[in-house]
Amino acid sequence: MLEGKYFHARDPETRVIHFQGRVVAYLPPRVALVQLFSFLDGEPSTQRLLDITEHWDFYDSNQEMLDVYAETQRVASYQIS
């Protein structure tokens, strides 16, 4: 069910995105093998095993994940101005 989903993993307090990527394999109950994507160019970087927490947001497509990230950046720059 989670395999193939895109995600953002956020800091529980600040909600800042720490990781972005795609779930390669789900290992119940709360571990995922993920392909991480670079924040610089969006290209695949490394694969890691990560614990899934309630601070993860899942998306059906890469474009949906990118749109949310772009909106997060737009709001953050608006708040700084």
C-alpha cells in the first residue's frame, strides 16, 4: 500500500521537511526502504531504511510532492519578508 508513494518526513516540532523521496519497500510495522531525492536538483540520491512516524506526509505522485514543497517554500519566504 505504501510502496511507490512519495513522501516528506518532517521535524515534529517545526514541521520543516527533513527528507523527501519515494517508498521502495514497506517493512511492517513502521520501517520503509526509501529512495531519497536531493533538495538541490530533485534527483535520486541515496537509499535508506527509515522509521515511519506520524510526521510523514504521503503523496500519490512526484508532482504532488513537488507542488507541496514549492508551496511550503513560498509560504516560508513570505513569512520572512
